[in-house]
Amino acid sequence: MAMPSQRLAELNLKLPSVAPPVAAYVPAVRDGGLVYTSGQLPFVDGQLPQLGLVGVRGGDVSPDEAKGLARIAVLNALAAAAAVVGGIDNIERVVKLTGFVASADHGSTDERFTGQPGVINGASELLGEIFGEAGQHARSAVGVAALPLDAPVEIELIVRVRD
Amino acid sequence: MAMPSQRLAELNLKLPSVAPPVAAYVPAVRDGGLVYTSGQLPFVDGQLPQLGLVGVRGGDVSPDEAKGLARIAVLNALAAAAAVVGGIDNIERVVKLTGFVASADHGSTDERFTGQPGVINGASELLGEIFGEAGQHARSAVGVAALPLDAPVEIELIVRVRD
Amino acid sequence: MAMPSQRLAELNLKLPSVAPPVAAYVPAVRDGGLVYTSGQLPFVDGQLPQLGLVGVRGGDVSPDEAKGLARIAVLNALAAAAAVVGGIDNIERVVKLTGFVASADHGSTDERFTGQPGVINGASELLGEIFGEAGQHARSAVGVAALPLDAPVEIELIVRVRD
């Protein structure tokens, strides 16, 4: 199995730079052998590429677009984790992912968006591509009313650090 | 105190079979002495018995019905945890439960559902019945806009494994 | 650096008493060197000072008011953690904070509240004031449809215990 950094290169991906701490919290904390990341938004060069609620109907962002944003957000989460352990190759495995999807809900069953798993697969699949079996994680996917800065998705990780 | 498996039998309950992994995530991950489960929906034989938002008024599912679904979902979560540690009797204690309730919210105080604790008690009480004092857990209960597949509740656990 | 208990006194704050356990869950669980708190509401003497959704427009509670409630809720979370480890000075550092904000969402971008980070800063900043660098935590802030008892904010913590 290739190292995660090799897999990133093969996938033509680069860990983004980590946004500087805001207020009294930080992008990630190492505690013993685990790293907890903050919830990460799909920033690309400091900008959110799309805003609003995800939905099939009545949404601002399509499920497919949101899946792409989840992929971006998890890459930001990996960057945050990597920064506190000396690089992505020091991540031994991914333990837990929580994915929040800002979800259209106009009170009618027709318009309520319930495809959160497909959206968060954008994050889970990238973890599989980078880490292989070590990328297999426990996961919760949830649809929420609104996310910071009107971001469509937010991802947080718990990862195990290599000894 | 009876073993959890004995208590299950006395309660006339059986751990359900665990749904196979979907995409690049798994039902539960063991990391050291802890198991993190994925968010579990109230599947019964692969079907969700009820769909939609929980509410007193304007809800698809009543609070009482939702409490029953929370009981089912936590049983699925225990099954997921038990499967990675060789059985439910290897669960030493329940550490944390997070319960998400898809909650009616039509913008008026009257219709907004705020009884999440009563719903998630369905899960907490079953943990008490099965594990006794070792089932006493920290817990968050939250009302969300929508859940995967239009499930009314979703439950995730962190449990400690017996040495 | 002053001990957390000294900082509390200098800030003219007192840890509130911890609400008694409800049903089969408890305010906080210690597992090894970590404490997981239950989601804490901004109770003051057993009452919620304000109810409803947070929003700039169409909200029941203003973002500034909600920031104050987040400060109260995290103090309750610290009280819950302190109670299981023999006092706040036995908290070595804050690892993770999750903040849920009941957020106005009337389907229009104008009325959807997306300022969760500013609200949860009320909690994060207090942790910084009390713990200094040891208060720097990973954090997720999320906007949800409704919270227990119609509370505007809910905060949960994971903290590391001093050896």
C-alpha cells in the first residue's frame, strides 16, 4: 500500500494550507494518539465555491455539487490534522467522520432533502482513495438547518496518529 | 448484575444483524479501548418502519412513536459495536450517546418540536435496562432538519471495551 | 498562568451546581483520561433565560444574546466535567467543543441564520479566559432546527483530565 502522501500525489491532490486559528479555537487538537479536527467547511483558497441549502428541489446546491464540496471539506480536515502531527503520513487511520449537510426542508416531504449519505460519500470515498483500508471509518451524516457562512457542508474527523 | 446478553434475553430482545458496509465507511470502528459506531437508523429487517419529521403538531411521527424508533436505533448501534468486539458482553460501559431527531419546524413556536430528550430517552432507557449502571452515559439530543432516507431518528454511540 | 479556579474568581464567575441526572443518562462521564459532557443548555438557576431560534431577522433571539447564552452553557458544561474529576483545576485542557445553535431558517437566504461561529465564540472565548492556551480546542458549530426545551444553544465538551 502506498503512503497517503504518494496517493495524494497520484490523485493529483495537494493538502491545502490550513486557515489560521479564529478566536480561541484551533483547526485541530492532538490528544494522546488521536487528533480531533474542528468542523471544516469546503473553502478553496479562502472562498466557499457555493452557498446555501442542498436539495433535489428547492435547494441552492445539487446533491452532486454537494458531494464535490464534501470532498473538498474532508481534504481541509486532513490538512488540519496533518498540520498537528507532522504530515499526512503520520495519520495511521481514520476513526470517525461526522458530516453535516445544510438541507432544504420546506415542510413538504417532496422538498425535504434526505440524501445526506450520498453527499458525505464524497468525503468517505476520498478517504478510501487516500488511505485504503485505513480510511474505513465510522460515520454519521446529518441534515441541518444552516451552517456557518451559509456553507452547504461541514466535516469533522477523529484520526489515529502513527506511533 | 446480569451480563448484557442475559439482560437482552430477559428483555426478549435480540441484537439485529448488522447492515453491510456502504461505500468507504463501516458500521463501527474500534480504536484502542473504545468503539465508535456510525450513526444508526431505526432499521427493522432492512426497512424503516416510519418516515418523516417528529412533532406534536405538523409532524409525521408522534413523540411516542419516535421514542420507540430511538430504542430500535440504539439496538442497531449496540449490534454494530458488538460485532467489532466479539459480542455485547465485551462492552464494559456506554460512554457517550448522540441522538439526532428530525424535528418539525414550521417557523412558529407552536409547531416547532422541542421534545428531543423524551424521544432519545427511548435509547437511554434501553441502555439502562441492558447495562444497569454501566449504561449511564453522557448524551446530547439535537433536533435536525432532515436525516438520511427520511429517518425520524439517528443514534451514535461511543462505548468502552472490556479488557 | 493562574489555575482555572483563580481565573474563574477573577472573572467573577462561579461554577453553577450541576443539574441532577435525568433518566438513564448523566451530566458527564469520565473514561480514562477524558471527560465527555452531555449537551448542556444555558440554564440559570434551573431556568432558560431565553427561548427560540437565533437569527438576525425572523429570529426570537439575537446573535449577541445567543453569544451570551453560549457562555452560560459552556460554564454549565465545565461544571458537569469538574464534578466528575474533583474540581475544575483537575481539567488539564479542553480538547473538543461542539456547539449547536437553533437557527432561524425560513427558506430564504435573507432570513437563514448562518452566524453560528459568532454565537459559539461566546463559549470558546470563555474557555480561553479561564484556561489560557490549555483552553484552545477543536470546535464544530452547527445550525439546527430545534433544541431541547426550545433552548437557543447547546454545548458539549471533551476535556483532558490532569494526571
